[in-house]
Amino acid sequence: MMKPADLPETIAIFPLGGALLLPRSRLPLHIFEPRYLQMVEDALKTDGRLIGMVQPNAVPGREGPGLQTIGCAGRITQFSETEDGRYMITLGGVCRFRVVQEVEGFTPYRRCTVNWDGFDRDLGEGEEDFGFHRKSFLDLLSRYFDTRGLSADWDTLKEADDELLINSLSMMLELEAEDKQALLEAPSLETRRETLVTLIEFALRGGQDEGLMQ
């Protein structure tokens, strides 16, 4: 487990729309673009092996995508190379950060100075959600899966701890990029679960926002 002193001021940034990484969660990635192959190779040479996952954010008048303010750093925990030179990696979520500014340099991938303040909780033990009513949540999730023709291992979902269940669903469900960002920025597991429930209920109503808080 990393400590605040282990976190660097500058990290490589992987702006990938719709991809969500959360602390203490795992995100598999298939890397094939040359600039990101270089990013992985460079990250593997560092002690932390960190890559910052950030949602792109379009900025009017700017060439190329902007970046959301908050992202999450992941440590390369698994790595393999295919015969044609692609990489299959797994990032273990370490800690969220705020983007301070982009760093100009000679790397083909983007790098940013970042601020880790306010996210110390990410470096601790897993969170619990003491207000979590699992049965009603799984009933809601079952309705959502039924409407989309999805299947699930319900025994595993029933037995998973609170954080693993909520974070895994937040990462895996097909949600809009801004919804993924809202889940990332949730200050606690309870808030993330409440946000996820709101998003699922919204989807079950067919996208009608009647009765939802804006």
C-alpha cells in the first residue's frame, strides 16, 4: 500500500473516455497505440509504476481534448505482451488526484502535475457503507439487468463486500462519461452508492429525469 509521500508530483496521463478507475479496484486495459505503448514502458521503469486515468473533457476552441479536473492513478499490477507488440495490463486503483496543469515535454503521451490533497482516504483500508440495504439494491439491479438482457452471478454479488460490489458496478455498467465522472468524484462509498442507484433508477424510467435532483 502506497503512502502520500510515495505519490509523485507529475504522472503520465491516459485520457480514455468512459473508462473508470476507482481506488482499490482493478481495471484491465488493452494498449496498442504507439504513444501509449511508450507510456507503459516508461511507467514500468519507475518505482510507483503509476498511470493517471482521466476522462477527456471537450474545451471549446481548444485543439484536442481537454481533461476533467479529477482522475485516479493506477499502479501497473499485471503486464503481458502479445506477439504483435500490444500490451495487456491491469491497473490497481491507488488514489484520486486533481489535475494542476499539463506539462510540456518530449514524451508522445500527455503528462500533468497533480495534487493529491483531499484524497488521503483512498490510501487506507476499504470503505464500508453502513446505510447499504443490499436486498433492495440487488432487486433494483436485477430489474436493470432484465431490461437490458444482461446476466450476472447473483451468488457472487450477494457475497461481495460493499466496496467491491459498488465500485465494480460503477466501473462496469454502461453509463455516460459524465455519470462515470460523478461516480469517481463521489466523496464516500455511501455517496457513490446513492449516485449509482439514482443513475439506475433514471435508466429504468427510460431517461426521464422527473423527480431527480439536478
